Amino acid sequence: MNRAHFIAKGFLGMLGLLLSAAVWAHGGAAGTDTDQCKFELEPSHWIHYTAYQPKSYPAEEFCGKLPGAATPTQLVFDYQDMRYRNMSVEFEVTKEPEGTRVFFLPASKHKSGTVNLDLPNGVPEAGKYLIHITLVPDQGDRLDAHMSFTAGTGAPTSTSSYVLYILFAFAGVYGLYLSNAAFKNKVDGLLGKKKSA
């Protein structure tokens, strides 16, 4: 088997490992749930939360850490339980630890099962915030659930981005290896030395 064929097979194997690792990183094992943006509103009754900052970070989804402050922000809640569609639900966002109200949506029924909270100016400053979700039943006690998030943390480069950078760099070097005879000879010479050592 020649070296180019060996390197091509190694590259395809690495690509397969990287792609399979990315798939498994989102859960993988049967029966596990690694969704960090899902929280229990009541025992065994869940709601899913996603945050967007479309002007500053288009096409990015966030959960517990919002990179920007004072930028338009959307908080989206999806009921994962049909029962909430017929219940009045109230939403409030407060700055902590002061408890200062930043946003309030009075109790209403959301038949679609999705609630969008639009904060046109986002949250006023970097820091910790608390989302209060209050079930307001026709009869009985109100139930208040909380979810915290931080804002103004900046957008760190994720490890998956680093993996992509490495993959592109490896692909560039491999392309250079295939297209440049002098570079190919140098690499083959180095591999030949390592092989004989």
C-alpha cells in the first residue's frame, strides 16, 4: 500500500471519528437526557428554554450564559407538556441579587405551546438574572418556578470550533501534500525516517 493511499485512509478515519464524536457529544447513550436548557416546571413536567441575541450573535442559540448585555434578546419557551397550553402562565425576568424587574408578561394562556419574550433592549447590564415562570391556575395555589442565567459573559470559542479549525488545518495540509510534489517528498522523507527508526 503506498503512502498517499495510507494517508488518505487515515484522513477519512479521523474524519469519521470526529463526526461520530460530535454526534455522541449531544447525548448518545439511550435513556440519557443531557439537554441543559430543559427544566422541571412541576415534578415530571418540563419546559424547554432557548435564548437568542439576533443582532449581536445571529444564528446562535444560548441557554444559561448569554454573551451580550444591552442587545436585543429573545427568550423562547416551549412547553413539553400539553397541559400548560390550557393554563395561564406569567413570565418575569429580574436582575439578581437586587430583584429589580427587567421584563414582565402578565398571565395568559399560550395555546401554541411556545412563548416568545422579546426584550428589545436586552438586559441592562452584565450579571446574573432570574426567570420567574408562574403557573396561575383557575383554582388553587400559584406555582412559581425559577431559572437563572448570566448575561454579558462574551462568546467564548467552543471546543467544537477548535475541532473544526484543526480539521480544516489538517485538510489544508493534506491538500498541499497531494498537490505539491516538493512538500510530498519532504513528508514522505520524514515518514520514511520515522518508519526506519
